[in-house]
Amino acid sequence: MDSETKRGLEEFALEIRIGIVEQIKARGFGHIGGSLSVADALAVLYGAVMSYDPKNPDKEDRDKLVSSKGHAGPAVYAALALKGFFPYEELKTLNQPGTRLPSHCDRLKTKGIDMTTGSLGQGTSLAVGMALGDMLKGRKNRVFLITGDGELDEGQAWEAAMFAAAKKVNNLVWLVDYNKKQLDGYVKDILEPFDFEAKFRSFGFDAVTIDGNDIEKLYEVFTKPAGMRPLAVILDTVKGSGVKEVEDTVSNHSMNVGAEVCDKWLKQLGDELAALRKEAGR
Amino acid sequence: MNIVYNGEMDSRAFKDILGATIPRLAAEDPDVVYLDADLMSCIGTAKWAPTCDRAINCGVAEANMIGVACGMSAVGFKPIVHTFGPFASRRCYDQIFLSGGYAKNSVTVIGTDPGVCAAFNGGTHMPFEDVALYRAIPNATVVDITDANMLLDVLTQFKDMQGVKYLRVSRKNAAKVYADGSKFEIGKGIVLREGTDAAIFACGIMVHEAMQAASSLEKEGISAAVIDMFTIKPLDEALVKAYAGKVKAVVTAENHNRIGGLYSAVCETLAGAGVRVGHVAVEDEYGEVGPQDYLQKRFRLTAEHIAEEVRSALK
């Protein structure tokens, strides 16, 4: 990828992080850790990979994204708002009464959200069904599925994986946000997952592990032509990535954060963004 | 509605209707997709399935099957899903509730062998609670099938209806109640027999038992209406209230736990109406193994039990 594209995506990732923090600030609490960890993957997908039209969010042959870790809603909302699916100001309504931006993704409430998720594991089968359906309809799009690592405790995810490989659903790209932590602590302490990549490969997927907070690596893997099998991409990420204090907080799945602290983080992220833009001469 | 009931069995088993109707719907409508959880052979679709890329055997993985069906609904398909009743309800409840109902995806779920129809598969396979579970899903449609012609028409209608639709049906033969070609209105009960002393609201295999009960009661001078309440949700509340207003007692009859099924639905409608409501249903028990006729006696799901309940409700 050229340096201009890379810088653009890095900027977009920072903007997504700013959008996440803006949402948490407005509500005072929220699922910040697992939203920040997927910011880079979302930046690459919505910034350079996926085909979609914010003016026609239901276009049948669009690329689709299912965040089965429904609690990453704030990250997806930030990306969608920045791409014009709805006004950026609306981010401040996260979890307010009557909002169109609930904690967990809801396809009926939010423009651009392709599937309702929240009960962990369920988005896997939904995404596989969407991908299989698109394939049977002869559409050329792909379906990107994001699961957590703790989420893969759910047996349904492995039913879906077995099914996707067996039925050769090769328009599916399954991202595992391997940020090492789930609600109660470290994944390895709660339910050791061993080797995700080997697991997916043994299920019949093509599988690869990459630095999930590296824009270039993400771009490279998402722009490769589809193979014969579905693709699993294990994203080696840091929960809370991009905001040092969140990264350093052990229990960062959902955090209560005061406005002043959020402002400090927004300032840090804003400075990084300004520096990137300055470097680019913008 | 042309009622042809004379107590005789229909020569067509329910599984024959399923095995013929699902392929026909798939042939007629390119948006129909049929998913099964390794039970195609039980409803006669196994031979046809390999010839159609929209007939998908998901293996023994019901939660995934429901999710895949809902995902396919989201991209424009009309999924019809089949497995045995307990696996079509309990086993995948959060999936049908959220991926189906909450996410507003449309899926037809066929749960075969409801209640005592599970017979020799025994207690693990015997759902006395599937109606209760599906009734608790907002806006779901719940139907307990009476005869072959009803199955044929309701399944055809379900294909194009929005939302979560649950169809519970035996795989065996049942008494023929409706004339060939009959059309059914989902949500409307059907008066099979008028009566002035009592009204029996029945569904599924209990409709035949209710008709037998009404005949024997007639010989004793008791006039009992029989109403086929095949749609348990949305319940035909107007019809229930109308009969409650003109008879001395109402009795429900269902192949299901008394908790959460037809009896519950009728009681919810008639609460405060002052009419006596009796019931013939499973008394909050688990299922067990045995021939269906034995199980019907064991769980008190027979014409004799209905007649007895009517007599006692009229006392």
C-alpha cells in the first residue's frame, strides 16, 4: 500500500478512536476496551476494503460487516458516522433513552449496521448465513465477521465455523479480535483457548495471525483475493489499544470514565491526529 | 370451510405432506431455502435435498441452523427450518428469540413430534413446553396442526409471512377433519361442532379427541361445542370470549404442559370473565417413553378425559 493510503487509514483509525471516546464521554461509561482494539481493523475495512454506499445502506450486493461482539458498537458507530451513514453529532446519544445507538449493534435502529448482535456467538451463524445467502444469490460481495476471543467460549461459534468450512462459504472473512481479555479477566485464565489459528485451520479455514493494530498488515490480508475456503484472521491486538490509560487498566471491558479524563484522552488522540496531518502537509 | 370429519384417519401421514410440500415450495419460489438438522430422512426430504442447492443439511447443530436461517432471511431468503420439537424450541431458544424475533428476521420453524407424538424417542425428545417458549417471543405465530390439509395450507402460507412462525406437527397420520383444498385463516379458530352447554377449545392431536368426547357427551344429553384453536398465537380472543359468553363451561385440550400453552392463553383471555375454565393437558410433568396411545392415557390426553373434564366443569 502506498504511504498516502496508509496515512489516510491511520488518520481514520484515530478518528474512530476519538469517536469512541466521545461516545463514552457523553454517557459516562461503556465498552471501551474491546471497541478500541478493533478500531484499526474497522478503519481498514470501512476506509479501503469494503464496498458500500452510505446513501443506500441496504444495497443488496454491498460488503457486509457483522460485529458478533455486539459490544463493539461504539467502534462501528464511529466508523459509520465518519463515513456519513448518520450525523457525527448523533454519537453523543449512545445509550441515551430512545437512542438509535444502543450498547449492542441493532440493524433495525442504526443505518449501516448489517446485523443485530449482542448475545455472544450468535453473530457467527448470522454472518455465515448472510454470506451463504449472498453466494446463492450470485452476489460477488464478502461478509466480514468480527468475534471477540472470549466470545469464542460459545459453542455456537464453532458450530458456525464447522458449517462455514463444510459448505465452502469462501466469501466469509472471520476476524478474531484476540485482545487477550474478557469481562472477568485474562482469556488464558478463564478458559484457555490455546491456538486459535490452528483451531480454525483444523476446522477447514485458511487462517492467519497478524498484528491487528497494524494498518499495513490488515490491508494486505483483507485485499488478498479470496481462496477456496473461508478465511480466519486472528487479530493479535491490545484491549484498549491507542489510549495508554485504558490499555494499562486490567479490567477495561466496560469502564466508568469521567468527562475530564475523556477530555484528556481526546486531547492526546487529537494531538496524534494533528501530528499525522502535519506530516502529510494537510 | 368444509368439515369432513367422521373419525377416519387420513391416508396421508404428516411426514408425507412435509416431504412433498417443502420441495414444491422450493421449486415454485427461488427464495425458499430449507434447512434441517440431520433429520431430513424423518420427513421424506433426504432423497430430494441433494438435487437442490437451497436444501441445506446443517448437521446436528440447531443453534447454528437457526442463526444461518436468520442470516439468509436478512439477505432475501425465506427459510423453512425443521427438526424435532424439543430441538426446534428449547435447544435454540436464544437464537430464535434474538437472531429471529428481536432482529426481525423471518423464519418458519417446523418442530415435529410434539408432546406424546415423540412416543418411542421418550422423555428427552418429548416437548410439552415448546408452545410456551414460542408464545413468549413477541409477535411470533404459533400453530399446532390438526390434519394433513391444514399442514399443506399453513406451511404454504407461512413461507411468505414475516416474523418467527412455529409449526408443531406429528409425523404420523391423523384423523381427516378438513376437505381437500381447504384454506385456513391464521389466527381464527374454527367451529367444528356447535354446542350450548360447554365449549371445548382444542388443538393438534386433541381436536380428534375433543370431537369424540363431544359425541359421547351428546349421548348423555350434554351439548358441547368443539373449536379447533390451531393458532395458539395470536389467539382468536373474540371467538373465545363469544363462546365463554354463551356456555356454562369452557374446557381446553392440548398435547402440552398446562403451563404456557392453549389453557394459559385461554385463561389469559378469560381472566375475570366469570366462566369456569377446565383443562386437559400435561400436569407439569416430563415426558416418558412408550406407544402414543399409552402415553395419551398416561398423561390424560384422551377423549374420555376431556368428557370427564367437561362433566366436572359443568357441575
